[in-house]
Amino acid sequence: MSFQRCAAGLSFTVLALIVFSQVCAGRAVQPEDLYKLAFVAGAQISHDGKHIAFLVTKIHGPKNEYRSNVWLADVASGAITQLTRGDSDENPTWSPDDRWLAFASGRSEKSQIYRISLSGGEAERLTNLPNGANSPVWSHDGQRIAFQSATKNSKRKTKIDWHATGFTPEDAQKTSDVRILDVLHFRENGAGETWTRHSHIWVMHADGSHQQQLTSGTQWSENAAAWSPDDRTLYFTSYRSVDPTLFRDDIYTVPSGGGAMRKLPLTHKSNEQPTFAKDGKRLWFFGASEPDPAGYAALVNADVGGHDERIVVPENTVAFGDAVLTDVKEGGDGCGPLFAPAEKWFIADVSVPGGTSIEKFDAQSGKSQTLVSQGDEILDCSLSDDGSRIAYVASDGTHPAEVFLYDAKSGASRQLSDVNKRYLESVDLSKLEHFTVTDRAGFPVHAWFMRPPQAVAGRRYPTLLEIHGGPATEFGNSFFHEMQYFASLGYNVVFSDPRGSVGFGYPFEAALSRNWGDPMFEDVTAVIDAACKRPEVDAARLGVLGGSYGGYATLWVIGHTQRFRAAVAERVVSNMTTGQLDVDFAGENSTTRSYGNAWDHAALFWYLSPLKYVKNVTTPVMMIHSDEDIRTPIGETLQEYSALKILGRTAELVQFPRDNHDLTRNGEPLHRVERLHLIADWFKKYLKP
């Protein structure tokens, strides 16, 4: 695989990081470059392997919004064209004859299902449901499309005697806006209040006619619909009971022409993502036996009735999916299992150290071999019907994501899209240098070093340590605009994957499950110690920053050492008790795989809380939080910030209105840019690059 940039040749280090033998001279990276970047995702190859549909998202500055459209790549010629212009298009999926693309679009008031012909013409709207529609899935014969649409519970009448008030109410006053809850999980970051909205499965003819709702109800939702091989049945996931762990899922069926739902008698406690191989003889799905924050699901198959289960890939052996975290997205969609003809093998996207790879698995033994891996991130992929071609989206440290094609016959990949070419030719980027340290537990900890692009030999530079969120994610060899910006300002940037990160095996990830603080601190300390031995690092000018779990980690670090001269902690958890209960995913914690519940383990929860160590903090810290963040509510930041101010420490609070936990990845564009300037000003004040 080779990203196109200037006329540079490629050479590969033993660590498989892409190194360019020629560097294009350009300007420094700026926060405002977000307006110049295009974000590519969702490569969907046609059944015949001749075309690839994918999404390109760009920021529209005047409207302060993101605009996404479907683009098309011709595999033979390499030609790239924009197919849709709805500016809010997503989920493109091919009809079985490859003549149509169905997709969801918010070009009307609500997201609806559209289709567009490859022979030309405008997109046709197929649905016009009051609560919108999304996630189209074609039947195998191409005659119908399954999709999802939400229903909303009716609002109750205001509890008041209007006659006694002496006035006639307005219509709006007759409906109560008071919320009465009796469920544990009633909201979700980015979606807001969810307990009154429930997603259901619908079907319609391919032209949009004969729309029929197959599932219903005012309490539960249904998701991830998949057609049976004969198109008579739809399989989907749902859990129709109370689950305080947010772990369980079941697989159900419903006749595609309407009828009663049926739960499959599967043995795992969590079963999800139903799919079929091309021969249609076996149902495939992911299954897990117990709540485990570090757990990897097993890949299982069963007969179409849910019996005769066979585990093909056991639990805790393969980390399926893309867990690489950057500031342009939160992990990719991943892919797989995607099957070749006759169910002999399948492919899947797998998290590996510092990146992702596409693996080919034997469908009987579960043994795998690597098809595509260059030490970078592969966000998603799709497979042609004959198994000869794979379309995928990939990114490395100096290249935003683009579309690639892997050819099984040649065993080689080639880049098809190049929507960021002009931007890359204009800027000077820092290349990633990989290194490892061995921690006290004997694990190799992977890390990366970025120096200022125009670094002068013999000069020492201030250095920023970035700590990733999650913690069940990973940093890796992928484009990270924020880090490139900091490097352009004259900082070395160091980032790593301490214990708890995905991609390094189950024992490495599980090492953090019952202690969020100490193992991470040991590992990042070893990483920054190694970095400080480099001649270009000024060990007296160190900064540390991170968001979400990375914000927790930043507070933990400055509560346990004074070596950092400045810190930025974003969307933090500071108090583990409130950080587990006042959140959208509040639930029961395993006592065997995690640290249990706060009321049973109060001393442990306090020990793991950065707030316990607030008196030790002398590092000036900027704390950033978004007002609508319910993943780690702003009270977590306010507890630490208030304590620091009471103690007379140097702390600054920055609040962003209207944004949520994902400010850094998909928040309001103006806010994302201003955030980078504010952080840069803070570090400049104390580290003086």
C-alpha cells in the first residue's frame, strides 16, 4: 500500500511504519486546517467488484456544519466522482444487481431512505416517516429493503385541574413537559434523552411502496437487521428486559411479511451482529459469556434456528474491529465477518499493536492469516461477492484516510481516492517514530515520537505527552490533526498505548480492569523517561494532556508527580463513585472482572479517584468540558476544579456550550478550532516553545 504524496518513493522500517524518502516542503499545520481536510469513510464495494461507494465529509464554515456525500470510484479506470449532493448522506448500500445505491439522508427535515441509479438521474426519496428512517439493507433478490425507524412514546397530559385554574390552557400547556422515569438507562451521549424513543424494523418494496412495520412497542428497540438467505425472515438484535450491566443482547427473528417475533435459544449471555455466509446454511454472530471491560467477543455460528452452536474464534483471542483513536473520528466502523463463496473463509478487520489489519480466517478452524497490514489504521472494509477484491479505508500518521483496493490475485493494494492531495502538498508534517519500552509487568509498551517538522539538530524542544481515552482504545499510526498542529508549534509529541489499550492481547488490556491508575501511570512514566533520553527533548519543559479516560489519566499523573510544567485535562472523571453513577452508561460493575460497585468498595473507589490526590497537584492545569456531555458529566470537572481553586492552585476552566463528549471529533467546527488555539496558548504560557 502506498499513499500518494508528491513523487516520493517509499521504504519500510522493520516496524512497518511508512517512511517517505522525500518530504514536501510546506507551511505549518494550523487549527483552521480542519476546514481544508476531507474525511473519508465507509468504502462499500459493489457485488461485482467494479465500483466502490464511499463517504466524503467536509466542513462548511459559514454554516458551521459537516456536509457528507456519497462518492463513487471506478475500479478499472480509477476515476472518482461525486454521486450525491444531499450534504447529509450516509450508509450507502448496493442493490444485488449493482444498479442502485440505497442510502440515508437528512436532506429533508428528518433522515429518510433514498436510492440513486448508477445510470444517472436524481436521488429518489423512498420514505417519509415522521421520525425518519436509516440503515437500509437490501433483500437478496433485490425486491425489498429493510430499514429502521424510531417511534416516540406519546406525551402524557398535564396533571392539573384546568377548571380550578380559572383559565383556558393553550394547546401546548395541555401536554406535560415533566419527565417521570423508572428506567436506569434513559439517555445517551450525543443522542440526549432516549427512553421515549425506540428503534423498530421496517420493510418496503425497493421503489418505496408497501412500507410495513415489523416490530413495535414502547419499551424496547430492535437493531442490526439481516435478511435470511431465502428473504423470508429478518434476524436482528434486541434485549427485552432490564440489564443493569448494559451487556446483554439477544438475537430474534421476525417473518419479513409480518408476524410474531421469536428469540433464538443461544447460549451466550450477549449475542449480536447476526449475519449469514453466502451459502446461507449457518447463522454467524458475536457472543460473549460475561460482562468484562477487557473482553473480546467470540465468533460463533449456529443453524438458522439458533441450535448447534459452534465457536470458531474463542473469546478473548481476537480483538475484532478498529479501536484506533484520533481527533477526526472515534475508531472506524470495522468490518466482518465477510464471507467468500461456499463459506470456506471470511475476512475481518482486527485491532493489532498501533493499528488494524485485514485478516483472512478459515471458516472451520478459525485460524487466520494477514491479508492487508502496513502498520497503519484500516477503518472499514467490504468484499466483492467472488472474494477477489477488498475495498477499504486506511490512514497513517501523515495521511488522512483514503480508499484503497486489495486484489487477491496479485496480493497487492492500490490507492484509489486522493481527496486530500492538495492539502498534503501544502503543509509540512511530522513523521511518526515508533519505539517500545518494557514496563514493570514485563509487557512491551508501544509508543511514538513526533518532532517538530523543521527541528534543528542540537536544539532541545518542549515535549507534550498525550494519553488516549477509553481506556479500551489505542493510539497508533493514523492521522491526528491535533498532534501535527502541536508539532508544528515547536513541540515534540509523545503518545503511547499503556496497559488497558486494545490490540495487544487480552492480558495486556485486562491489566487495567481493576486499577485504572497505577498500571497506566507506570507505563506512561516509562515512556516519558525513555523520551527524555533523546537529545531533542528538554526534560525541564514537559506537558501532559488527554481527554475522557485520558483526562482521568492526566489528573492522575499530575496528582502523582510534579515533573510536568503544564497540563490540559478534558472531559475528565475525577471521582470514581460519581463517575460510575452519574453517567449515561451507569450500571453494575463486575466484581471478578472489574472493581465492583461503589457502595461495596468505597475505599477502592476513592483510592482510584484523582480527586483523592488533588492536594498533591502543583502543575498548572486547564480543564475543558462540554455542557451537554453526559458520558462524563461536567460535574466531574467541577469537582476537581473547585478543589484546586479552594487550595489556591493554578487552574482554568473552559466550557463549550451545545457540544457533548465528542467535541474533539465531531463537535461544532468553530469550537474544535478555538479549542486548539486555547490549548496552544496555555502550553505556550508555561513551556515557551
